[in-house]
Amino acid sequence: MPQATSTSVSVEIMGRPYRVPQGITLVQAMWHTGHEMIRGIGCLGGVCGACATLYRTEGDHTLKSGLACQLIVEEGLSFALSAPLPVRKPIYPMSLLETGPSDPKQDLFTYFPEAASCRNCNACTEACPQGIDVRTGIWKAVFGDFKDAADLFLPCVMCHLCVPVCIANISSDQVGLYVRRAQGVFFTPIPDQLNTRISEIESGRFDAQWAEMEASL
């Protein structure tokens, strides 16, 4: 492996050694070494989850996970972008999940029956680059506490790093998305100000402003 200097560090990217400048992110290290990144570049701000990454640090056998746009290179670091995962994504229009004969909290098990099989191993929490207590979020969802579960999953960036480590094959990020959507649609009162603004939009109050803005584009 190339030797580090006072202004550079030696890293391994997808199995090959490189020397890169100190202080840059893993994404920037890939750019610096000429990697063409077709998938894995999104917001560069730790929000979109597109640059999910697996890495090891020097002297530590532990395989860690994170976001390449948020991690800084260090001497002896070895990393690779995580492959796109075939995550199961059930289709459940909110309009069909009506409180009554069909309860959104029970429908969780229709769309994600594996959620009830959580083994409490905590691997999902360990893998989450956002520091989310994923295990607790799944348990709260299973027991119908959608409010707390939705709050826990709020920082989720859908990087899917929790998925391959789950021994029960739970797509935890998808469960979190379902819970957040259901909590917002069915269990959170709509503020009066929002209802007022929706009525104003539907009545055409802002049509002239929209037309003026569109004409300026």
C-alpha cells in the first residue's frame, strides 16, 4: 500500500490501495482516485442515503457501515460502496388504508408480516449510520405505538444498511416509512392553519401568483 505523507493517507478502495489527501470524505477520495460513480452520489449532505458504505479501520476487525459523504478518510481505512439492495417495497396507497374494517396498525402485518419475527439482536441499530434505535422502532411499530415509532424513524435516510444484517429479513427502513406515513395520515390531527391554506389553494386564491411565477421561468 502507498505510504502516507504529512498531507496524505493510505487507504484501500474496493480492494485496491491508493494515497489520498487528508481531510476529505470517502466520496471525495473516490473522485480523487478516478472512480466513475454512476450510483451512490446524491445530496452529499447525509440526507439521501445513496452513498451507503461498508468500511473497516486499521487495527479493527469490525465491519462498519456509514455514508461515504459523511465519513473522513484516515490512515489504513478500507472501504467500498454498498451494492444496491433488492429491498421489498410493498405498494399500499394511503387511500386504501381506512380506519374501520381495515386498521393501519393491523395492516402493518399484511404488508410486513416479517416485522413480528424480530429476534431482538440489535444488528439493525448497530448498522444504522444515523444512530437510530431501529430495534426499538420495530418493536414499537409491532405493538402499535406508531407515534413513538414514527419519531424514532424520522432521521431515516433509506440507505438500506439495516436490511442485509437482519436475521429475520425485515426491511426495517420500509417499516419505518410505512409507520411515518400512517402516523401522519391517520393519527396526527391536521393543523387548522394547514386546512385553511389548502382551502385557499383549492379556491384559486393563488392562481395569479402561480401564473406569474411560471411565466418568469
